[in-house]
Amino acid sequence: MNLSFKELVDTLGTPSKLIVSSTPQLAADVEQHARERVGPKRKSSYMYRKRLEAVDTKLLTGMESSPAEVLRELGLATTFVTASPFADIARHWAHVRYCATLRQTPKQTLALSKTGADIVHHHKVAQSEQIGIGLALVVAKRILERKYPGWIFSSVDVDTTLAAGFLDGVGPVRQKNKTTMRPDYFLIGRHASGTTANCKVFVLECKGTHGSAYHSRQQMATASLQVGSVEVASRTLPSLIVASRLSVSGVEIDVLDPPGDEDLWSGEPEQFDELVVENPESPQWTSGQPTFEQFTKRKSDLLGIPQDEMLASQDERTKFEEIQKDLPVVFNIPGSGKPWLFRTLARNAAHTTLRFAGDNKAAAKFATPRVGTQRSLPLDEPIAEWYDSMIGSEIRIGSRDFVGVKYSMPILNGKSFEIFRGVEKELYERLRQGKVSAYLSHAHRLREEWQGRPEVYGRLRANNDAVSVGNDGTVIKLRIKD
């Protein structure tokens, strides 16, 4: 397949329809796969999964996205917190590696390109996982921002949050040991009006495959266990499971919506900023297998059997004692820890956004002490030249200025392929100063202004630029420079 760089950039910036589905039948099919996994081979870990429900179809209609948006979400979600001189190059690589992976079909739907499909198996596994993350974040944020108008949702890595939050027992996720699995991301939703500030949190598990619908449903069955491994006040958080099937004929995306407790924090904007600026405390919480009470509560939700009956049954207790060691590790944050979770997630979101723009120094102010001590290279002294900041470029899109990092790659005939990633300038200044409530208020105004000006995208495409601007003010811009 011959593809010029000009055609590539045009493809990256072209919005395409997303084929997204969520039905009661899908939930039933995935539930059947999960039940089939309960047995001698899988032990009984799947008895601790979450009950699955379909998403309201009104939240799924008319979704569109561009490859540039998928790359922006992927790059933002995989922004490393590691203090490394190569971290910014790695973020850049997250954008470049999959530039030629997605395209628009003649029916104007998003699909895997022939170039993206022409790879060997072990690269397909990495590709489906990474593109699955980008697509899942696009779809999940669309759903939640439609369900909660005026809210902005940011992705925060679950393992990073648990490690940063001083939870004992957070270790590497062993892919072959299904009892230690955790979900991929927290989606922290924040809303700031002139008088109040609110926060919600959802759990997101992202799946991707080049395989069949059958394989995708198996993945979603596994996800029903993963999204239930984090609890607040012994209640599961609301969650989304998003599974993408990559194909040259079209990307198909399935979504399920396990229920949960959604309230996290609310208060005055001043309190909002104070909580975010302060370092989280160091609670001594531990993880472990569920108790009999926790297990019967989850089983009651799954099977519709009154929990009191199971608690009173000696047979149930005996069965539980036989399988407890095979149940998943659960991280249970007490009800009093809700402000801690909000603070940790909000700080991580600010940390990620500033690092995405290349400002490592400002981002470091939002890192918890544990991140600062555990996620650095074994060097005698910090090297300020690379740790300080990579930020140094500024571009104008429409009537707004954006600051961030620019990379340029030489191509044929003296031209270069240029990628800029960053944050809208006023949003960046507010976030850098720790004024998160003001950042959110300005982000709402920017979103309304940007969405109301489709002619900006038209001019950019006429200039052969591919641009994606998120509701959080983050941006990626790709172009060919003479």
C-alpha cells in the first residue's frame, strides 16, 4: 500500500463514525462466558465478578472520532511518571508508532488500515492492546460526558494511583494469575461551577483484539472480574468495560456498564484546591482476598439470592473457605478515605496533564512522596537538564494559544513530519499554579467555544494539519512542514 505523508496526515485528521453497541443480549452473552469460566480450571474467582448491564443506547448514538484523537488519548493515558531522560521520547513514540494504523472506510466508519493489519502476531497483540486503550478512552469519555453534561473526565492509571496512595500489597499484575488482576484506569470526573465543586470516579477496563466477537466476549468476561477489585466503603465503584475489535472492514466497539457507588466528593471550590495542593496522607490500608461477608454480598448481586440466607448457611461458609485462596485480591478503601481517593486521583490527573505538555518540574509538585522516591532512576543526583522541563514550543489554533513539546522527523524532499503535544496556555498556567477549580471553569468555556467553531477544523484540514483538542485542554497537532 503506497501512502504519502500528505495522505497520512489527512487520514489522521479525518473524523469517522464509531460503531458502538451495548445491548441486554450482549450482557447476557458475556455473563454466560463468565459462568463457563467458573470451574476446576479457573477455580471460583469468577464468582466475585460484577453484574453486567447494557449502556443506555441514547448515550451511544452519533459517535465520531479521528485517529488523531485516539492517539492523543493513548499518549495522555500512557504518560509515564518515571523520572527518566527518555520518558518524553517514549511519549512521542506512543504517538508516532500507530500513525498509519487507522483509516476511514468508504462508508465513513473508522477501520484498521491495511498497513496496520499487515503485521505479525506478537505485534498484533501489542497493537490491539494499545489501540484498544485509545478507543476505550474516547468512547468512555463520550458516554460519561453525555451522561453528565458539564463534567470533564480524565484518565488515571489504576496501578499508579494505588502505588501513590500508600496501599500495601500493590505489586505487579501477573497476567497468568487471574486472582491478582486489576482494571486499567480510573476516570475521574470533575465539575466546578462558581459556587460548588464535585467529583465522581469510574473504573475503566480496556480490551482490544483482532479476533472474533466470541474472543471479545471472553475478554469482557475477564473484565467483569477486574473492575470489581477496587471497592470504596465495601461497595464497588461504577465502571465501564469497553472492548474493540480491529478489522480492515471496520472497528466494532462493545460497551457494558456494571453498576456501583458513584459519589466521591463535593464541596466548595476553595476546598477543592486545598485538597489537591496538599499531599495525600499515608493510610495503612492493606489488600487481600474478600471476607465471607464481601463474597456473599457480590454473590447475592450476581445470583439474586438474599445475602442473609447465604450468611446463615454453613454450606455456603464451607464452600467459601475452600475457594477463598483463589479469589481475587481486593483493594477496599474505607468510606472515610473518599477525600483521600479524590485527592490522589485529582493530583495524578494534574500531574499527567503537565507531563504531557512537557513540564516535568511543575508536574513534580503533584507527585506523592512515594512516587518521588520509587519512580526515579538509580542515579547519585538528579540531572536538572532533563528533569526540569521539556516545554518550549507554542502554537496558535483558532484564537487560542497552546504550549507544549514539538518533535520533528525529516522526510523526503527536505520536508519534515512534525508532532506537537501540549495544553491550552491559560489552562496550563492555572494548573501549574495549582488553581484546579479555575482550570476546570476555563476548560468548560474552552470546550463550548471550540465545539461551536467547526470552521477551525475546516481551516486546519485545508492546511493539511491533523488536530485533536480534548475537553481537558490537551492537544495533539500533526503536520507536514516544508
